[in-house]
Amino acid sequence: MTVLWLTLHLTLKMSLKEHGLELNIPPFWKDKPGFDWYDVIKTQTIAQHIIHVEREIGKVKRLRIFHSVIPVAIFGSVNQNGL
């Protein structure tokens, strides 16, 4: 199971890197009674970003933005509408 998880993680990380993105995974306790101060800040920062990402995913689902084919001619205006 660990080898499968590692393979999936590396594959996803490489795929995202091709698009200039980075995978942020919150730190987990590592045989310690709690997080270091750096891990606390990192976890809080990731949580704040997750909220915004989930909100935008909800908009895409609710508005069915990708439910049909989007003509290439309107790509520039899609970004200007805040979607």
C-alpha cells in the first residue's frame, strides 16, 4: 500500500509540475506530541487556500461551466467575468 501511495503521489506531483502547479499536503505528526510552529503556520495557510479552492469548484459545479463545449473565441472573456 505504501508503494502505491508513493507512486500516485509522485505521478500527481510530476503532472502538476508540468503545468506550473505545486501539490501542498498538510504536515502530519511525526512521532512527536504536536506540530512545530512552522507546521502549524503551514497547515493554517493550506487550510485558508483550500476554502477558496473549494468555493471556486462549487461555482464550476453549480453553474455547470464545463457541462458543454466552450468555444475558443470566448476564452478571453471567461477570465474577465470572474468565473
